[in-house]
Amino acid sequence: MRKVFLMFVLSFVIMAQLQVEAQLPWVPDSAFIKEKPEQIKPLDDIMVYCNTKEFVDNMVQKDYNLNLAAKGFVNDEKHKDVLESQLWMNPINNQWAIVFIYKNINRSCVIGGNNIELYSP
């Protein structure tokens, strides 16, 4: 009788160890969800279109019918290649675009969207 009981306990311990190593199959996976730290997407994953200064300027003005709303020089240690940024808007359909003009090369990049909301400073 003792041998049977000892065999039962040993088999139970071995089975329990195997189930722990198999990541506890009787426990749902949602109990072990680990929060991942927030990650910033690479700039390549964001919809940005770049071309020559003239092409982007023509596209923003004539193709999308946007008007210049604000512009300013960029003075930042991290963005030494950017000379100027511009905000373009179309008040009729609430479209907007931000244009970045680069120094020393003939390139501008544009990012835009719909349904802009304006706030007073």
C-alpha cells in the first residue's frame, strides 16, 4: 500500500513539473499578458511624402488648394537639416498640411490630413 501511495505522489509531482514547464496549460494566456513599453514608430512608418521644393509647393497650392497659414524657421539642435516649417490649410474642407523645407538640398517633405481643429494661443 505504501508503494502505491509513493508511486502516486511521485507521478503527481512529475506531472505537475511537466505542466509548469509547458507554461501552465490549465491557466489562460490572458493571465500572463505582459505590458510592453510604449514604442515610437520609426519615421519611415509615418505617411510623409518628399520631393523637390517646387513640386511640393505646387502640389500643396494647386492640387490641394491649400493656403499658407503659418511658417517659421526651425531652430533646434536635433533638426539641423530643416530650414523652415509651414502650415497650410483649406478652410472650406478643413484639410491641412505641414511642409518641412530642408537646407542645402532641393527637398521638401509634406504630411497632411483632414478635419483640423484650431485653438487660439
